[in-house]
Amino acid sequence: MKQFFGMSQKGDLKEAVQGLKKPQLIMLMSNQDQFESHVRKLEELYPGVPSIGCIGMSYDTRVVEHGVGIAAFYDGVEARADVLEEVSSMPVKYIERLEQDVEAVKASGNDTICIDFCAGNDACVLTTIYSVLKHKGISLVGGTGDAGKISANGRVYEDAVAYALVRNLNGKVKAYKENIYHKMGNYRFIASKTDKSKYIIGELNGKPAKQVYQSILRVTEQEITTQTFKNPFGRVNGDETCIISIKEVDGNALACFRQVNDSDVLNMLELGDYREIVKDTIQKIRKDFYQVSGVFSVNCLFRYLLFNDNHYMQEYLLEMAALGNHAGLVGYGEHYNNQFVNQSMTCVVFE
């Protein structure tokens, strides 16, 4: 298989798809103002080709902040795309679509990946989708787009998740997750007075969450939302740590980008040597793959801001490009199998 990426910094879709012939799956990453017109135009240019799309920044060796990016697979893939609707209430109602597509592509864990673009309620969505994928050992990589809208096969949806099942006919696929944080000290918190609908942590170990965070890190209230770039929370999930970013201060509570429940065990995390961690990830991929045809990744918006602030983003993209054709989305939350995480990178590598 082969991977294509095209872009237009000014949002010209025809410029972005220049040179794209006979695609077998298309992924659209557009700006909010032009998203719906881009969805329609893409379907006109490539009628009947499976496609998914969302609002968000994209990249290969450069970042497209306000224009449009197109990633596509061709020459050796079998793909299906569709949507699960009503994700805020009952995505399982539409699960038969995914089940049929898994059968249609003859999916298997070794050569098939599910890529999703979500409009919200990520944790429930992932539980629903993974209930189908896990029986076949199929991995999932994806993320959340902006403005509560996604697209699939030429139509725009709200309160939905778009998914694409991609089977590599000429080799294997493998999903990866990269975490650039580790546990800080021996801080261990029990969350309480949480609000699941608003992703709020009211108290940590019986004390106001804002006060606990400030006292440990010695930051002002105004600094909390940027300090989370260096010190997010981590929720222990077996051998895995799910990163939880702070969105804003809500009185004496902290509103986050993912749900925290009463009695959840949280750690304080701190930023590691991300340059070395990235090199380790690249080394791991090179060890697993003799030849790389393409890499599609989802990088968290907060990682993008952190890397930019430290003048590392361009270097990072060039390092990833050395693996092979690398492209991706800047997301508002990252998906890895049944996990919804923040401040992470997830990717799929195609042989």
C-alpha cells in the first residue's frame, strides 16, 4: 500500500488533492469555516470512495493550522467507512454497521486497523467500537475533532463518530501509543465530588482539587491551565496510565478534558525527556518493520503547543518523516484501542 498527503495552507481543496489518483480511503482534516463545503467537494471529486473527516490541524513535515490537509491510502488496501450516530446517548444502536464492515474487509488483527474521528463522548464511543474489534484482535487509533462535527462518505454529522476500517493487502499494520510523562514523586490521590458530565474533579484526598494542585506545584490559579502541559494527572488503569489534562479552573474544582469518577486513583505526572522518548518510539517502529509504507498519527493539541513552545515541533516532524511517509491530525483527545487519553501520540504503521 501507499500513503498520500496533500495540503493547502489557504484551504484550497483542489490544491490539496493534486496528484491523488485512485484513492481507496480518504481522510479530510479541515478548518471550521470550510469543513462542510470541503466534505461536499471531496465527494464530487472522488465519488463513492470511502472517506472520513473532521475539523482540525494536520501535518506531514509542516503543520496546516487553518487550511486543509488530505491523507489517503491507495494501491493495496481494502477499506470501508461509516458512522455511529447518537454517541452522546446510544452509539451501540448503530454497531451493526461496524460489524458488517469488519466482515466485508475480511479484517484480521495482523493486517487491519480502525481509524476514528470523534465528535464527543469518547470513552463511551471507544467502549462500543472496541467491543467489536477486540474479538478479531483489531487495533484502533483516532482522535477528537473540533466543533462537534465529523464527516463520513460525503455527509456531515453531529453527535457521531466516523470510522474507517483499513486492511493492508501487502503487509502488516501495528498501532503504537507514546507517553512523554512519568509519575512525579509519591503523590497519590483519590478523586471525589466529581461531575461526570462536566469532567470535573471537586476534591483530591478530601481537599479542594485546585488547592492541592497549586500547593504541590506552587503555581497561581492563572498558571494552572498551562502548567498542565508539564504536570497533568494520570489515572492508573492496570499497567497503563491514562493522561488527564486540566481544561480550566471551576471555582475550587478542576475541569478536565476527560472524565474522572469518584474513587478513581490519580497520580501527579511530570514531563520526561520527550526528545529521547520520541527517538525510542522511532527505534521501536524500525525494529518492528523492515519497510514502512506509511505512518498516520494523532498528536494532542497540548503536545503540539508544548513542542512549539520548545521549538521542537519541526524537528519532531522531520524525525517522524525519516520513518517513511508520515502524516496526521492534531487532536483534542487521542484514542488507542479502548483508551481515551490526553497529551499523547497514537499512530498506526503500515508495512
